[in-house]
Amino acid sequence: MILLVVGADRVDAGKTTFSTGLLERTGAVGYKPRAGNDFWFDHDDCRRALADGRLYGKDAARLSAAASRGRAPERLNPVHRLWQPSPDGGSGLLGRSDREFVVDRIGRDPEDALFVRNATAEVPDAVADALPLADAVSIETVAEFNDLTEREYVPAFDRLADEIEDTDVAVVESYSDIARPLSSLDPAQVAAVAAVEPGRVRIYSGDRYCRACEIASSSPRDGAIEKRVPDVLDYLDPLERVRLPPLDKEQRDDPARIARAYANAYDAFLDAAGRV
């Protein structure tokens, strides 16, 4: 059974807080198929991972800790992207006007990851010194990136999807406001979907949500065609709307306290999943 958590707000929707409390409540296995952070805006998080010669973000780290299974963040997050601001503007390699991608990590083994370097961007010294970029795959064009996607990214996502589908209960957290973090997941196994935003969560049946994903309009982003959560939700009425109280940092850092604060939301979410 898959419990999908998506963000109805592109920035700071509260997905990871909701997901960590859900892991505490259910004892499920957590996954975040795609993640990213910014060398400037998330500098402390970047330096913490780079100090160990690794590349991961705080969301994956929080999910890993909440699950209490001794898994490294990379185990639940096969692809992580490091961004940086693009002060000179321009469209960038992947079509972003405000930032450029620097390095991707592909792989779930911290000791055997494949790194992909944007050859059109200047890699910060701290990143170049910490990661084995001499062995990285360098790309300069969208065509090269698309070819590499078929060879490396898609198989990594497919392997993760197979594992998730074999898991008794999996909590899968999407990224940004993307509706489906793994297109290869079997829609029939998505039991329920929680669309989180500041102050509330809207709950949907998995089958209807996945059907809406198929008919919603697409937008080009990160080198692929993806569906955004607000566009998908235009086609649906939620089963439930539940208020989420604001939490301070100490509460957000404690999955047990989140589970208590969001108990009503989790009750409704798990009730929706149980209808499958």
C-alpha cells in the first residue's frame, strides 16, 4: 500500500513534516524519490553532507531519521540535485531563469553513486573538493541530459518503484509541487493521497487522483514533462479537508509530537486508504 504525500504549495508546503509524523504514526517505510537543495539558500545543509563526501538534503535526512530503520538518506532518495543561483539570468541548461543545476547524484549507495555535472555551470570549490567529480558524467546540452535520463535516471527510478510496490506500507513524498514523483509506480497501489499546504491537508482517493494526473495539463520542468499538483486538483473534490495547526521548530523536529498534533489528519488519511 502506498500513501502519497504531495505539496499543493510549491514552497514550504509542509510535506516533510507531514510525512515524518505519518511514519511515526504508521511505522511505514519512507521514500523521497527526487530531492534537491540550493548551495546558497540551503548552505548549512549542503556543507553538512559535503563534509562526508556526500550529497543529500535535509528532507531525506529527516525522513530517514523518522523511520528509525538505520537507512542512510540516499537509500530512500536515489536522485538528488544541487542548485545554485544564476545571478546573470538566462535560461540555464534546464530552462530555469533564476537558478542553475550544478551536480546530480544518482544512486542509493553513498559509496557507489554516479555524479552528473553541469559543464555549463561553475562548480563551487567546496563542492568540487568534496565530491569525486573527476569521475562525473559532464553534460552541456539538454539533448545530452535527455539521453542520460534514459540510461541512468529512469532505471534508478524503476528500481525504486519496484521496491516501493513490494513494501507493505510505503510513505512516498513528492518534491516541490509535482503531482507524481515516480511515473512508473502502479496507480492501483496508491491507496490515498494527501495534498499538504500551510494550514491544511486535502485528502483524495488514490485511484481518482492518479486518473486526474493522466488528464491534467503538463508543463516543461527540469528537462521532463511533469504535472503540477494544483493542475491535478482542479479535476477533483477532496474526500476530506483537515486543518493542520502550526508547529514550532521543536515540534517539527519530533515525529511523535507531529503525530499527536496531526492525529485528526492522519485518522482521515488512513481511513481514506482503508477504503481501497
